[in-house]
Amino acid sequence: MSDFNPESPVYLDAELTPNQSLSRSAFYVVMAIVVGINVMSAISFLAVGAFPIVGFLGLDILAVWLAFKMCFRQQKQKTRVRITADVLRVDHVNPKGERSNVQLPTAFARIELDEPVKPTSWLTLASRREAYVIGRFLTPDERLDLAKAMRSALVRARAERHPV
């Protein structure tokens, strides 16, 4: 497989990142509201003698905090797609920070997306017997737009290598 040449013309250079659900300051506001409501509820339950409920309210706060932390962790992933005349290259950083990349020759690369696009339609890059799913975190409309842009870039990249 050919190596990515940074000096050759780039027909598509896209960085894909998940949509941000909440900013850090908004997270603190939401958590303050959750804590405030649970503390007020805990006080009222303690007043009537239902002290075991306080522990469950603490678990509620913990569950909301963990859910947001998992969401923020998923938002750290990103994928960069570059198409040149020779190669379609995908560099991915997963939520743990681990890096991986895939290079497919543009002459044999295919962009596959089931249409009509549904939430379960995956954008797949294929070449020969290899297939890679990208952009799982994208909305169906975003996947469709990316697929169209990538197909267009592949046509232009192939035209450079194989002029008619």
C-alpha cells in the first residue's frame, strides 16, 4: 500500500468529532441543580424519619455524574479523513487516546452507505476484502453528507491518476 504523501494535492481533508452535549460550565450548573434538588429531598426525607432514602439520593447524584463523565470521555475521540490522488487515509483517536490509521488506495476504495439513511446505516470504507466503519457518532444526515463529499473527492482523485 502506498504511503501518504503530504505534498500531493488533497481532495478532502475532514476532521470528524462528536457533537458536544454540554460545556464544562453548563455541566457544573446541571450538577449543582441535581445536588441541590437531592439535598432538599434528603432533608425532607430525614425530617420524616426515612433516613435510608438519603443513601439512594446520593447514588442518584453519583449516577448522573458518571453518565456525564462517560459522555465527556466519548467526546474525546476524533477521526481525520484525507483523500489524495494515491490514497484515502483515515486517522482515528479513540476515547482512550489510542491512535490507529488505515490507508486504502483510491483506485480500489469504495464508500458504502445504506440508503435511505437510518440511524443504523453505517458509513463504511471498503477496499478488496477490508472494510472499516467510520463516523459512528455522526447523525444520519451528517453521514450522508460525508459520504457524498468523499465519493466526489474519490472521483476527482481518480481523475488525476487516470485522466480520460
